[in-house]
Amino acid sequence: MLKQLISVELLKIRRSRFWIMMLLGPIIAVVLSLSNFFNNFDVFMDPGDNGWIEAWTQVAIFMGPFILPILSGIYASLVCRYEYISGGWKQLLALPVSRSNVYISKFIVLLVLLAVTQCIVFILFIILGLLSGVPHEIPWFSLIVFSLRGLLATLPLAAIQLVISIRSRNFGVPLAFNIALTLPAILAANTSLGQFYPWTQPMLAMSPTDETPIQSFPLFYTVVIGVFIATMVFGIRNFTKRDMT
């Protein structure tokens, strides 16, 4: 049943133009990142540094605390938008499906959209990096690890966004809430408290080890997974009891 619900969710979002944001966000992030890298090349590059790693630190700064959280909010609102049109919740929940599976299916689709976004960022970074002449060999393994870590660190943020979007009928409310909490992210990243702030965690996870204030990666990922599980449990329980008419 869960597989069928996921298929239905994917069919519903195909009617929207979400792919525009999915492409636009990564393009903005990568272009700004490479521009900043080359404009401050002498500042970023020390003897022995790999140009691709240093350029990626800028992707983490632009994508992690700004574009990725905002896109996650847009995606979360998108997977709930159809149900708030013409009584969609009532029609969906009238079907012989469990509410927990409905909730989980929406989160899985949200996670798929974020994963595709990360893939687009990675591909664009490689292509534009080659075209613009980023020096040294491409550290494929490191860049893939940074991307996957960023996706993992987005789990609690995505779970929070889904809770907010399900509780709000207005598309603009969760987006405004998300933008407001995104603004302090870059400030929090420069402190030890940043690793506990969901809007900062993707940037910290995407950054190379020597470029992040994370003092203990086991603690960091314990916090990430713990907040994610707690938020999902809360979201599912709230959804199963909530009147969605």
C-alpha cells in the first residue's frame, strides 16, 4: 500500500512546475559559489589545497543554510498543496489506507525531491567547475560523501517542514516561517550551537572536516537522527489524531 501511495504522490506533483525551482535553486547556488571562489581565489587557495574541495566549501555556504532549507519548505508545501484544494484531505483519508502510511509516503516523496536536488547540485558543480577551470583532479569520493552527508543532515529539517505544511492551509505561511529561520543559520554556523540547529546542519555536513566547527561527528549525527526520529513520531501521531477536514 505504501508503494501505491508514493506513486500517487509523485503523480500529483507532476502536475505542478516544481522542476523549475529544482533547477533554479542549484543553478543559483553553484554559479554564486564558483563566482565567489574565483573572485577570491588567492584567499581560498593555500599551497597543497585542492581547488575542487575549496570551491565546494562555497557550495556548502550558499546551498546549505539558504537555498536547501527554502527548497525543502517549498517541496513540503507542494506535497500537501493538492490535499488543501477542493477537500483533498477528506477524499484521500476516506480511502482504505492508514494515516501513518499517508504521512510516510509524503515524507518519502519530499526526501526524493531533496535527493534529486542534491544530485543536480553535484552534476552542475562538476560541469561548471570543468568549464570554468577549477584546478587539480576531481576528488570524486570526497564530493560524493559531502553531498550524501548534506542529504542526511536535511532529514530533521524536512521532517519539521512537513509538520508545518500539513498544519497550514496557506502555502505562504510555512515558506515565510522557513525563510525567517533560515536567516540566522549562517550566524549559528560559526558557533558550537550550530550543530544543533536544523537550518544550519546541512551546511555543516556538506563542508570539509577542516572547514566546519563540528567538534564531534558522532554527536552531530546522533543529534540529526534523534531530532529526525522525534519529529517524525510527533508528526505521525499528530496527523493520525488531527481533523483534516
